[in-house]
Amino acid sequence: MKISYAMQKNYARAFYVMLSDADSDAAFARQVRAFVHFIDQRGLRAYLPKIVSHVARIEQAEGALVLSAMPIAEDVMAALRKAMARPVEQKTAPELLGGTVITWDDWRIDGSVRGRLKQLRK
């Protein structure tokens, strides 16, 4: 089976989350075995080195950036930092008009009013 570059990165993100959830060496080893088994079951073993290299890039990536029209409450930012398991910087960008834009690695989630208006124009 052949998978796209984007799908390799999606598998890597899933694997990274699995590994991040491991709270001991034994849990880490179980997660690795489960993921390798999952990949084997789908006939994707040849892609494992590429997926692992994507995981390494995710691990080395800088923190996330949250742009918002107004400052975000610290408890919300703390929850976001905990969920992402990495530093999260928040910047105010009034030109967004409302909502937020979250950027991490090569992901961009645009929930801003400005972004929605751009979508409507298309």
C-alpha cells in the first residue's frame, strides 16, 4: 500500500501523541509495540522510518503560537499548554477582528473572523 507524504505526517502526529501519553518506560514500550503492530497490519512497514523521522521533527518543533483579537485568559492558555505538551505563546492581533489562529509545526487552525470572511469571498 502506498501512502502520501501528508498521511505519513498524520501517522507521525498520532504516534507522537501516543508516546506523549506514556507515563512510564513500560507504557512507552507498549505504545511503540502497539503502533508498530498497527503499521504492520496495514502493510506500511516500509514507511516506518519516514514516520519516525516526522516524529523527531515534531519533537524538535518550537512551541505553538496563538493569535487572538483579544488577550486569552491564563487558565485557557494553561489548558492549551497542557494539552499540547509544549510551550504556547499568545499574541494579540486586533486585525483578526475576533476568534483565534493557532499555528504549530505545519498546522494552522484559523478560527478568526478575518479568516471566515476570506472564505466567504472565495
